[in-house]
Amino acid sequence: MQPLAATEGAFNIFWSPDSRFLGFVADRKLKKIDTSGGPPTTLSDLESGIGGGTWNRNGVIVLAVFVGQSPKIQAVSANGGAPATVASTAPNEGVRPWFLPDGRRFLYGGGNDAVGRDGRRPLYAASLDSPERVKIAELRASNVQYAHGHLLFAQDGTLMAQPFDHRRLATTGDAFPIAENIAGGGGGSGRPPVGFFSVSDTGILVYQPGAPGAGVWLAWVDRAGKVIGSVGDRADYRTLALSPDASKVAAAIGNDLWIVDASRGVRTRFTFDGTAQESSPVWSADGGRIAFVSSQQDKSGGGDSPQSRIYQKSSNGTETEELLVGDEVAKVPWDWSRDGRLLLYGSSASPIGVGADFVLLPLLGDRKPRPLLTTPFGETRGKFSPDGRWIAYESDESGNNEIYVIPFSGDANAGRPRAAAGKLRVSTNGGTMPRWRRDGKELFFLDSNDTLMAVTVDARSDALQLGEVTPLFAVRGSPIRSQYTYDVSPDGQRFLVTSEQDPRSGAPSPPITIVVNWLEGLRK
């Protein structure tokens, strides 16, 4: 393996048709880099991240660009320029485009919320020179590729091939298996995992063996990243949160929340609605309650918007969940104040129509949400300092996700931080997932390279003093960047992280399998 310089934080990687360049996204920009060497070239600014890209022989790149909850299919010149929308898409449709051989038409799939109850999502074909689209099929797959007269897709851990006429945009036979035991990730809430495979124009197929959605392990590591223990067995952990005394872990596994005993590794189901997805658990300071977001309907029967309701429930699981916020706006809880009076959550209902904002929900009195921080940018993952005087959070205001700290008055009725002028930028090379040490003397976060960073904090005066940002160790096995995949012990000396390797044995994932001339296998 050879690292490519200046590609830190790259994601959604795709090849040029001549195999000379790689296209990728970093810092909200579409870039390309020559794999033989040299710095990357910026092709275009992007409104947001992308859900895949594809590059044709005429120098056109097609992207699925996510803007809020609605992806757009856009085209950009491989020489650079402004993106232009090229395909008509409905909300939550338009992911992982793939050019067909004529270089004009391309495939793309329905997004997460286009998935039916049986896990099927629509597959479309569109063209660079026409806004019309054609629905080809509905498949239990989220990444469909074309090669040599076949659609290839991973379904329930099996790599399938289906004959396809790219000229008529029609399947011409039933799908059949060509490889088994294909690993995959993502999924949840009825969505199929993304199969880890790729196919070339030259008859070569590669895939990662393993169980689809098998997930990761939970490992305890020290400040140097050395494994010092493990928690439970491998599972599809999607986010995790330690209880205040670090004796339990609230974790989203698949569609439900579970409580994991940190010493014995025993899991107990916390939510039970198999048709909904619960995630983003937040513990109260006394460990007695957990707030979380759910896609289920209001228990009173009102409303049906997914991903828009925050509930709370006793952490021992003995009570029915209680609805806290139930409007039709997408939201997620981020933190609970130490005095138990306030819940900080993120909302996409920005009054200026951009980004995501912070809202305070008083848990006493009228329980009327109050806006806390409203800007033209996206603020997320807000965390109260242990003394309640500061809020650390992530924002994209610089064009890249970074960590900031602002003062907080502690008064929900004030509805604003104490002084916007007191804002401090913490990170310098990207930042996400901030967490405080329980005594407030350190702040942790992941940088753009998934390295866990630590910065000392002195909050003895009104002017917060930050020390030098120090790298601790690289966090591996964190493919789901939308939620928290690590937490820190109260004393800041141990970290619970997701791991792709079994922390008990150190065994890595199986090596990638390469199949040469896979078409011959079909003929035989």
C-alpha cells in the first residue's frame, strides 16, 4: 500500500475510466488526484457530502449530492466547474450512481427512506441529456454495479448477478448467486447493508468475505490505544454511550437500543419496536434515565414523520417510554444537563433554511423548546461541560467540520449562549464527536484522520483556557460517522471504542478475495 499525499479525510472514492485518477470528496470539495503522484486538484465546491460518484470516458463526473434530506443527481466536468443537476429525483432518492457503457446513461438507487418494509429499494436509470428516469427494478441492495451484461449487487450476504440489457434498460433474466459470504456495513431501520465488493471492466471482481452487517467489537484501550479489555461480543454497534459511572453502555444495535453490562458483557434489550429505528442514547447525570430518538409514531397516534421524535425512559427498562418532543422536524438528542433540568438537541428546522441548529428543552415547567444557537451553518453533537458553563460542539462554518466551545448561561429562558464573542475554536485539522472528561479538565474529539485528540481545559475563570491539542491514538472500526463510536471513562484514562479486530485475540478481518475472469464461472 502507498499513501496518497494530501488526501486526509477523503471519502466516497471512485476511479477515472482510464484508471489514472481517483475522484473523492474532502472538506466539502470534489477533488481528483493522479495515482502516480502529485497533489490533488479541486474540481468543485459542494453543498454537502455525496452518496457516491461515477466518471465516464467523456470527462463527466456524476455525483449524488445530499442537500439536507434530499439528494440531487449532479454532473461536474472532470476538468472542474460548477455542478449542474441532471436527473429528476424525489426526496431521499439518488445514491451510488454508476455509468453504463454508452457514457450517457447511468444507474442510481433510492436513498435510505425509499426502502420498503421488506428491505427493497428502487433502482433507476437516467441520462445526462434528459431529465426523465426509468425505474428498472426493486432490489434488496443499496450498491448496484454493472459489468459485462449483468447487474451485480450484494443481497443478504450473497453476491448476485442479474442479466441486464443496458440498451433497453431492462433485466433479461432472474438474479443468481456468484459468491457467498459477502461482508457489508451500514443498513439499519430496514435498510440493507452496503455490500463490500467491486467489479471492473476487465473481468476482475473483488469482495470482502464476512457476514453482512456482522458489525464490530467494543474494546477498552488506554491513552496510547493499547487494548486493555473488551465488552461483550461482536454486534452491529451503531452508536454508544457510557453511563455516568461507566458500569453500563447504552448502544444502538441494528434498529433497537440495548444496555450492555460493561463488566460482564451481557446485553439487555432496551427498546422493542422492530418496525422503528431507535438511536442516539443520552444518559441523565444520575444514570436513571435515557433520552433517545425514534422513528416510531407518537404513541398517542398523532403524526407519522420518521426520525423526528425524542423519548425518555427509565434506564432499568421498567417503564414505558415518554414522548418529549414530537413535531414533524428531524431531530436528535445530544446531551442532558448535569442538574437534569435541560435536554440539548439538534433540529433541522433552521428558520433561515440552512444547516442544523441547537434547541433547549426544559424538562421541568412548560417543557416548551427554546432555540439556543441558530446560524447559517450546521451545528451538531453539542455537549455540556460538567460544570454546565460551556457547550462543546461541531460546526461546518469554516467549510470543514471543526470543534468549538461557547459559553452557556444555564438559563433555558434566556435561549442564547451567554456571549457569542466567547466562542473558541478547538480543533485545527477537522473535528467531530466531542466529549468532556467527567471533571471538565479535558476535551476529546476525533480529527479528520480518525485520530482521537485531547486538549486540556482550565475553566476556573470566565475566560476558558485551552491547552495544546495532543493526538492520542487512531480509532479504527468507526465506519458510521453520523453517530458516536467512542466514549471515555470518568477519569479520562480509558476509552471504549469500536474495533474491527477481536480485542480478545487480535484477529483481523479476513483478507480481500480477488476473482479473475468471473464471467468464466458463469459459463461453467
